[in-house]
Amino acid sequence: MDFVRLLLVFLHLLGMAILVGMFLLSRRAEPGSPLNVGWLHGAALQLVTGLALQLLAPLTHAHYINAKLGIKLLVLLVIAGLALTYVIRRVPAPKWLTPTLGGLVVLNVGLAVFWT
């Protein structure tokens, strides 16, 4: 069971890396280009693995702070909602979108690291 938990943590961190990579990729994109679908892939990977880790917590004897997880879930849903809105519409991403998504990713990482 420990291997499964470690695999889920690895995939969860990989989802975070995808979101950071999408932020860096979006910063280099030309003005007026649409939002990359990778935002949705990273958010989905984070969501699925985070929920799986929470559901497996009793089996792995892990203890999580529910308030922290709820706030992290809310931030992730905002990231996914903004990304979904602009990926589906296929309109040029506004200038405020990339810094906002990047800030939300940093907020989520900060919550994970500093809220113990």
C-alpha cells in the first residue's frame, strides 16, 4: 500500500509540475494565442490524485488537515474553471489570465508546503 501512496504523491507532484510548465509556456506565447489544453491536464491529474490520496488515507494511516485540503480543492477548481472556460471557447486568452493562473498555482503549492 505504501508503493501506491508514493506513486500517487509522485503523480500529484507531476501534475503540479505540468501546471508550472503551462505557466512558463503561456508566458512565452504570442499575444492573442489561445490557452493551452495542458492547463486542464495538469489540473485533472492533481484533482484525481489528490482525491485518491485522501480516500486512501485511512488505509495508509496518513493524516491530512481537512480545511487545508478543502481550500486547496477550491483553488484547483478555480484554476480548472478558468482554464476550461478559455480552452473551450478557443478565444485569445486575456492578459490577466496567465498571471492569475500562475498565482493560483503558487498559492496552492504554498498551502501544501507551509500549512502543516
